[in-house]
Amino acid sequence: MSTRILRVGDVAFSGRELRDLAVAWVVLGLAFTVVMRFREIQGLFRGVPVDLVALAEMFVLTLVTVGLGFLLHELGHKVVAVRFGQVAEFRADYNMLVFALLASFLGFVFAAPGAVHHRGRLTERERGLIALAGPLVNVALAVGFVGILAVATTQAVAFVGAFGFFINVFLAAFNMIPFGPLDGRTVLDWSTTAFVAVFAPTAVFAVDLLGLVDVPFVGLPVL
């Protein structure tokens, strides 16, 4: 692992890790901005005037909702791994980030921005809790965005709350699917009770919301 240059409590970050987190956050924000404003972006290539202020506002929105959901999900894994004595560090997958950005110009995003890598001896329970931490962060963020929605006094703030709630519920449910490298597989191997307690309600909400929202993307895996 790289030399640490920043410490927050017991959690330390290297320069490379901070760079990878920042790059992943910005690239995901750009990719989802393109997708959410796909028609305007298409018009830009045809010489049609584009509202740059609206694009900038959408970029900020995606950073606060999608980007923050990814970022804090990964930090959730890292914090719990460190708590169990692991050497843990986020590594961006630059190939997948480039793919996500290029795919956004085709109208969809399948984003796997990277993962928290850790080393050290772990029990099955500890592995399960590390995996569970990411989706639980998204659940907490979803609750927070509901709070924003509840106190919103403008349409813009209400949209932030609603979209933030949707995207974080979707992230939690998607990552709890017990398949391949997703968090749900590790959680289920450890505890069926913990798996059902998190996956069941988030999956119900996500399916219900997908029926109400015209979702312009097809995949949001976070490892």
C-alpha cells in the first residue's frame, strides 16, 4: 500500500487513494450528467445551442447524489475493514471509468469505478460486515435524502432529495444481489438474517421506484 498523507481518526489515506477517489467521483459525475442530459449533448454535436448552466447544475446534482453514493459506499467498506485491523485502500479501475464515460455518450452507464482492496486475516463474520457496510451507507444516505425532500421549499431541492433517495436505494439493492463479486454474496455466506434484513426492503423499494422513474442507465455495480 502507498504512503499515507491524510488521517481521519483511525482511517488513513494515501495520495494515490485520494486521487483515485477524486477521479472516480468526477468521472461518474460527468458520465451521469451526459446520460441525464443526453438529448442536449446530442444537440451539442449537431451545433444546437446548449444551456451550459443547466449542464453545470446537473453535474453538481450527480456529484451530490450518484457520486456521493459511490464514494461513501466505498469508504464504508474501508472504515469497517480498518476497524477489523485490515490494511485497506480504494483503487480506481481506470479502464472501467473510461468505459463508463464513453458509454454515457451512447445513452447508458454501466459503472464499476473500482473497489476497496484489503489484506489481513478475517473471520467470515468480519468479511460479511465489511461487505454489508457499503449498502448500509447507501441506506443511511437514502434516509438523509428523504429528510431533504421532506423539508424542501423549492422544486430544485425536492428533486435533489427525490433523486438522491432513488439512486441510493437502487445502489443498496443492486449491491445486495447475491451474485459474483457483489456485496450480497459475501453477506449471504455469513448471515441469511442480515442479508434478508437489508436486501428485502431495499429491493422492494427499488423495484417500485423503477416503475415510477424513467431510468436512463442500466447498471450501477459497486464492489
